[in-house]
Amino acid sequence: MTHPASVTNSATVPAPVADVTPRVREHALSLPSDELPAYLYDLAALREHAAAVRSALPGSVELYYAVKANPEPEILTALSPYVDGFEVSSGGELAHTGRVVPDRPLAFGGPGKTPAETAAALAAGVARFHVESVHDLRMLADLAARVVPDSRVEVLLRFNLPLADGSLRTSALSMGGRPTPFGMDPSEADDVMRFLTDGSCPRLEPRGVHAHLASGLGAEAQLAVAESVLTWSVRLFERHRVRLHEVNVGGGMTVDYAEPAARFDWAGYGAGLARLAAAHPGPRLRIEPGRALTAYCGWYATEVLDVKRSHGEEFAVVRGGTHHLRTPATKSHDQPCAVLPVAAWPHPWPRPTARGELVTLAGQLCTPKDVLARGVTASGLRAGDRVLFGLAGAYAWNISHHDFLMHPRPGFHFLGR
């Protein structure tokens, strides 16, 4: 079997380097070894970024945060002043978010909703339901009549729309534009609209369309998707003589792990959305970023336990691994990182030290797939040095397989409160 580290960056393509804020660097160096690994979140940096995103968007565009990216209570609280609401995709996220940021608008989406989850969302007064299928719609209609018989429930119809212009070609992950379990097929659109308007479900109000089609798109591609979704939605609602109140074009703004200093062009995206809103003045636009809001505020801090050489390559084994930070294994990339040298070596035996320039950083798991970054430029890296993995503020701890090998869980530190 080929070891994953042998299919790696060469000396001419070093692993990406993370940009570390001063407060994160200082805190990472201050932690005792037995308090590592740890997640460090710079809440001041998060608030600054969220404020910049909000100011780049037209006032007519609603900004919801996709809780699935990172549901930590401190993250949700820090974001709350800058977003119009939160998108949740399970009963667990619904209950959690309702406790942490009470009285904030919630949109409930996701495939495979259960009757219990749907009933709980109705009872909680959820502002919007993203309907994923005809079954989802019929279940919601039945439960709304029983749980909130005196209320109108607003729905956005999620469709898996085809995009013939190639807008999704550069996406890192596609949820639409091809066969997927997400949303309804466009061929069902007219039947669904007739069901909603023929008196079959008087408690449901069709508000608009939801179409989160891809992740990892730049501003230009995102605008092309938004325009296509908006145009399709306007035509659908016009055919059925129903007012189109809003169109949710989803999230998926790119976060570039290979170039961590690069950021999504929020200013250009905001200007483009303003042009779209001016061209279609009726419906309100909504976006639902997750990763692009929180990824930059989080770091996974750890230390080097051992340095060794194997078949001509050097490896550093760090505390923790992909059971804490699953992103590099999931996305098959090298997590951006920064090495923080530590002078002290408290042990009587010799200190393991890298002899070459490039080192692969691996975790403690008994699998060759437990690799966090390959080809890290770390000449002279030693056991006891600290490593900070950046862009760890989204889809990191919360999607990891925590209990494999039963290592201790990391600490969590929220800085700049």
C-alpha cells in the first residue's frame, strides 16, 4: 500500500502557512503540555470579520448563519448581532440554537426531517421551513394543522436546479445541478405549487425558493448561481400568480485552504447582489454562509511529541490528530499551519529533531490516514515545539470522530470576549 505521505507536496509546493493572530500565538505558547491539544477561537477576529461581511451586503439582503458549520455557544453569541437569523438542520440544532440565542429567527432545513423534529420546530415558532420533498411538504401540512392550527407556516421550496452555464464546475462540493438527495426535482415544481395553492394545505404559505447548490465557489460563480436561481424562481411564481416574497440562494462561499490569506470577495459579491435585487425588486434575497464566516477565527493548537525518519521522509507525531480535526482527512488537503518553536526541553533523554526541511505532521491514531499536513517547511522542528493549525473555525471538531482510540478531548478557549 502506498503511504498517504508519499503522495505529497514536493519541495516546490510546501504546505500552506496559517496566519496567526497575536492573542492566539501568545495563548498557544502559554498552555501547559497537558492542556493540549486545544481549540483556540479568536472571538474579536470573528466579530470583526462578521461586521465586514454584513457591511459589504446590501441592506435588502438577509444574512443567516448556517449553524452546522460551528455550533459552539460562544460562536453563535458572537455572531448574533451581525446576522438576521440562524439556519438549523436538525432537532438537536434547533433546540441548541434556541437555548443559546433565544428569540432570534430560525430557518429549519435539511433532508430527512422526522415528524418529532418538525412538530418541535412548529411549536417553537420557527420563522421558515425549507421543504426538501413532497413527503416533507405533506408532513409539514398535516402537522401544522394540528400543532399550530391558528397560524400560517411560511415555507421555502428547495429545488435541485440545473445550471447549464457551468457555474458549478469549480465547486468543491455539489449539492445540486446533478442527482443528489437534496431538494426537489424541478419537474415537480408546478405540481407542488398547485398543491400549495388549491386549498389542500391552508396552514402553509409559499414564500419562495431555496436552492443551496454548491460549496467552494468564488464571488463570480456565486453571483451566476444566484442570478440563475432568482430568474427561475420568478418565473415559477409568476406562472402560478403567487407573490414571490424571498429567494434563498444558500451559502458555500469559498474558503481556500491552500491559500489561507485569500478571502472570498464579499465587496464584489455584495455589489452583484445589489444589482440582482435592483433587476428583480419584488423578492428579498437571503444568503446562508457557514464556513466562510467562522473558519478564520479558529485554530487547533498542539505540540510535537516525536520526530522520526521513515524511508527517506521525516514525520512529526503531534498530540491529537484527525479525530479532533477531521477537515484535512475529509477534504484530502494539507491543513494550513504555523510552527511555534519552544526552547525548553524538560526531559533527560535527547530531544528528537528534524534533519531535513520538509516534515509531515501526523496524529496519534493507528492509521496512516491520520495526517494533518504534508510537506510542512519546518527545518529543525523538535519534539516539544507547538503547532497551530489554522482555518479550524468550521467543520473541524464538530464533524470529527472523537472517540476513536479514546484519546483525551481537546480544550476549548475563547479569546477576545
